[in-house]
Amino acid sequence: MPKHPCKLIALSLLSLAAARLVAAPSVYPTGVTRYDPATAYNTYVIFSGQDKNTHLIDMNGNEVHRWSAEGFPPVLLDPALTGGRRGNVLVQLASVPGTSNEGNGLRNQAIGELDWDGTVVWQWGAAASAQDAYAAPVEGRAPAQVPGGAARQHHDWRRLANGNTLVLANLVHALPGFSAPQVLDDVIYEVDRQGDVVWKWVASDHLDEFGFSAAALRLVKQGASPRGKAAPFDYLHINNMSVLGPNRWYDAGDQRFHPENILIDSREANFIVIIDKRTGKVVWRLGPDYPAPARGPRVLPRPVDQIVGQHDAHLIAPGLPGAGNLIVFDNQGEAGYPRVSVGVQPRSRVLEIDPVKQQIVWEYTGGDSNGPDWGFYSSFISSARRLPNGNTLIDEGMNGRIFQVTANGAIAWEYISPYFAATPVAGAGRPVLSNWVYRAQPVPYDWAPAGTPRSEKAVTPPELGAYRVVTN
């Protein structure tokens, strides 16, 4: 895959047909719509678009590099783990096409590492043996055997300091006590450079550690796929996995936060947990049950209230403002056992949480940017990352909107993905045109090879009341 020249992602107008799940204009600008150099943190941003390519953009929305593969998500590799080579990423290398996007790994055949020029450096999974569990009944199918077969990676993966790769994947199998003939389980593999699995963790082995009440566990076991018995029941839908890394809690003696421990979260069940890497046991948990949000003025800090269908939970890295706290995109989508009501005006929020006190210490809602709370909403996908100057990079995924906010909620930079495509949607019966972005990540300038271009010219948005599409 050759290099792509720097090119401007223009502030263009594209038609959007039924891509959003909330009311939205059918025509709106894409690219960078605002950029205040005085308050923004300058960085590249990497994401995979609906065009199935992975894009690296600068602060003016210029595409400075492209890899002709998508990632779920793409993962930046530290040059310290690649022999000093800059610009290596983990992405999907092969997948099975289908008519429905279930947000899992069943169509993911192979994953691997690409260098800056698109050369495959490492690969895991074999395309020839991949199967699509949604294309045929799954009753009686043997458990998936990932070594030598389909990777089935989904939602997250990480390169470890020892050179191994931690892979979040799917496993289709029957579980005793479940009404569904097959479940879509979540499994974590640690894979070495030769492709051998050297460590394995399966979610269903730990059902009694996730905090389910007896009534909730009955609902879990009685559940079924909305696509019928021919499809496995996605009962947890773990959508995030991160290694804790160095943190102040472990430095203070709290063994639950050992740097090698793993943090995951379940969209369907509304919990976030830390797994002890050595024992596999859950040693820290948030959810699945929360108090309802209090009415009245917002108070900080306060106990964590109702989180629904969250994404991208992780500890803020050392050296960043809020280091050691947990940051998470709280979608407020449909989830829970039983399902949690999100009200008549659903709205998302980003939460920063003290994981020891389990208190919210900072949050962002649409109202913090002088808009309505419900003006910031993504019922699925999405992410949030803390930046060195205290800003937070947010991906409002279902709207293809990536933006930076200051600690006070002011928007310092905003970008709308121009990469639209017909996207299969579970239960829709037909594809919709979307520019969804699963996850957006900041990329330090020195991560890319020397000489990679970048532009940092201020962008002032037009007055909304005076902004018009040019007539013919």
C-alpha cells in the first residue's frame, strides 16, 4: 500500500440519508469547522472511516497519511516496541462481507501490524477458515478455534511491552443454563509473535464476579438474540480493553491497580471491571447497578450515577491532567438487565471518575458548550481521551464528529468526518449512509516519521444564522 500525499479535506457539503438515530440536518459541513489555536492542543488524530481506510489528519483536517485498511480500532504502536520504527499500526487485514453490522468480530478474519508504507509486519488469523455466524444457523457449531482460524478480534487490542499482543475477540459456544442455543462470548487472548496463545480469559467463566443480582442474572440467562435462534446471543458485548499501566493507585500500595491488570467494560450490562492478570479474577468493579442521577444543579465531586452503554473506559496515563482517574464516554444508550430508561431527551456525557472513591470529579455534557444537553449524543460507539493541556478529545461516534473541549467545556477544535459510505445496520433491513467513527485517538507529532506535514491555521466558524448554501 503506497504512501498518500497530503491533501486537504475541504469544508464540503455532503448529503446524509437516515444515518443518524436522532433528528439531524440532511446537509451540513464536513472537515474542520472550528479551530482556536490559543485553546486547542495541537496533535494529529487517527481514526478509521466508513470508507474502510485508516486516516491520520492534522489540525486543519488535512489527511497527512492513509493506510488502506480499517481498524476496530486502529492501534498506535510505540516506536519503543517496533525497533524504533515510527508510524506502525495494528489494523484488520481481512474480513467477510455481510449485510448487517452487529458490532462484533465474527467477520474479522485476520489482524496484523502495518508499517508506515503499508507493508505487513505481523499477521494473526487465516482468512480461509473464517465463518460468518450470521449467514447460517449456529446450532451445533463447535467453539471457535482462533489459532490458525479467524481472528474474530473486536473493539480493542493492545501491543504489550514483551512484544506479545493482547486481543479482545469473540467466541461462539453453548453455555449451560442459558436459553439461547449459542452465545456470543468475549475472550481475551495474549498472542506471541509466533501466533501462539500464551494466556486466555473467557468472560463467561466469571459471571458470578460481575455484580449481577439474582434477578439480573436470570434475565441474562433468559436472553436471546433479536435476530432469532440462528444468531448467537451477545449477552455482554464487551467493547473496551486496556492495560492499566503505571498509576498512582498501585504506587500507593493498592494491588488492584497492578500495571499489568486489564480493564474492560460491558455495553450490554453497564459494568466496568478490572481483571487481575495473574489470577483472572475481577478485583475492582463499577456497576452494573447505579443510583439515578439527582435532580437539580450539578455537584462535583459526587457518587457515580447511572451509566448506560458506555465506551472507551481507561485510566488517564501518567503525566496527563487527572492521571490515574478513569475517563469514560457514557453513551446513555439502550442497555442493562433490566433495560435502563434514558428518558425522553437522551444525552451523552464524558465522565472522569476517581476509581478508589468511585466519585465523578469532572464531566462534560452538551450544555457545557452553551448548547442543549441533548445536542451531544451518540447511543453507541464513541470515545474520549485526555490531552496534555487538560483538554479532552471526544469522538461523538454515530455523528462522525471529533472535537476538543477545554476543562470548562468550550469547544477548541471540531472536525466532521467526510468519509461516508453505505453502512449495514443491525435490524434496519438496508444499509444507511453514515460517517460513523468508532474511536478517535490523539497522535503525538513525533510518532510519525520525520517530515510528515502538518498545518495549524485558525478556523473561525461562520455565524449560524447567516450561513447559507449557495443557490444555483
